[in-house]
Amino acid sequence: MMPSANAAPKYAFPIPSSPGCTPTYSRYHHDYPATDILAKKGCKYVAVTSGVVDELRFKDTYTYKNPTPITKGGIFISIIGDDGVRYYASHLKKIVDGINVGTRVEVGTLLGYVGNSGDAAGTAPHIHFGISWPTSERDIWWVRRGMVFPWRYLDKWKVGGDRSPAAEIKALLAAKGEIPPVPKK
């Protein structure tokens, strides 16, 4: 009888369920491809796959007096997965100590905590979760915030599946180019 092989997961749901932390999300975002994952403030946000931290902001610099698209996400982090895909989470309460640009993370690594920073102040705590491709320039917020709807992947990851968005991202990158025009919204 052959022993069964159990490979380590390649993907994890970004907010692990635990007592007091039961995340919920819908399939669509209000005006571009992304997903808001609602959970109690302070719930853990983890790396959805192994990769390297690409961009982050430790401090919330968004103001309603002078709103800018680049600061809307408040405290955020993005990683470039080993699959070549960027995974972005914003509106965090805090990023954990020891996480910086260039930090190598493994699937399930604690990265931060659910909050409502940026333009989410006054709303229910959540993370804005986006999937896109890496860009050669920093602060390309309109790509970073999300280019494909994540729900199909989130649905799989939530039940322990390893569905990858790499093929969808590769096709979309080929169609749109690395840095498409800034959207009007």
C-alpha cells in the first residue's frame, strides 16, 4: 500500500476563522474588481501565498479634507506571490512588526490586523482585497487595488483549495499592459 502524500497548501484564506473572527464577503465590489472582506476589528490578516512583500504603508495618511486615491487604502500591504501575482490588502489596523518591503513570507504568515483605516474610517472593519500583477513602478494604485474579481479564488481558499489566479492575471496583463491609463474614478 502506497502512503498518501499531503502537499502543503499553496494558498490560504486571508482572514482565518477563529473564535470571534468569522469573515464574510460578497462577490462584487462597488466599482472595480476587488472584494471587501468584513471581519471584527483586530482579526488576523495572513499571507494568502508564499512570496515577498512588495509595498506597504504603516501609517494612515488619508484625510477627508484632501482625499487622494493613493492614500485611500490607509494602512496596506501587498505581496508578490511565488506565482507572480500581487495580493493587496488595505484598511488594516496595523502591520505586524518585522514585516518590511523585501521580507520573505510563507503562506499563512501573519501580516497584520483587520481595521478601517483610510477612507474606510467610520465603516465596518474590513480589508479591501485585490489581486493584480506586479508593476515596475511603485504607487500604481489603480492596478494595485485589484484587476480581477477575487471571489472565485477566495471561495476555493476558504475550503482549503489551491486555485491560482496566475493564468487570469497573465491574460489580463497581456490585454491591458503593465500600467494601463489611470481610471477616471
